[in-house]
Amino acid sequence: MAELRQDLFNSMKLFNKLLLIKILPENKSVKEKEYEQDIINNLVKNVTEIEKINQGEGVLALCVLSLRHTLSLRDAFNQQSYEINKIYSMMNNSPEEKEEEAKNKVLELARELGVKVSLGDK
């Protein structure tokens, strides 16, 4: 049973890595699509094997994986939504606000890099 659990854990780790791949579906090669399908098939196989020995454990593990990824997707969506709103806000700023924001970004970057910068005011 310990070996089955380890196999399931390894399948879940591979599945997690799949979610980090940033290739659009239409740009995936046949080999990449087959690799994804193999990982999913292996995950389902491991869950099924655990289910045969201890009913409910495999399904519960799959549910937990699903819930964690749902939260990850929510977080990623919220981050993108925030960035889009920030960009939209910057686009609607007046020229003076844009200039001030640009100066602040230059100063912030200079601070991070440890560089002294002096921006002359009009």
C-alpha cells in the first residue's frame, strides 16, 4: 500500500508540473498532448488501484488535488484581474499622473538596484 501511495503522490506531482506549462492548446505537439494524456491516465490508474484496497482513499486524494488546483486557479485569476485593472487605471490617468507614476517607478527601481537617481522637476 505504501508503494501505491507513493506512486499516486508521484502522479500528482507530475500533474502539478503539467499545470505550469504555458503552451496554448493549439500550439501543443502530438507528443506533448500524448504526454499529458499519459500523466492523467497514470493518475487515474493509481487512484483506481488504491480504491481497490481502501475504498474512498483514492477518490478523496483526487478530490483534494482538485480543490487545491481550484484555489490555485482562483488565485491566478485574481492576480491577472488585479494586473488588468492596474493597467486600465494607468491608461485612464491624466498625462501628469502618468508622468508622476513613471517617475515613481524609476525611483523605485533605482532603490531596488541601489542606484542613486535624481529626477529634475520642471
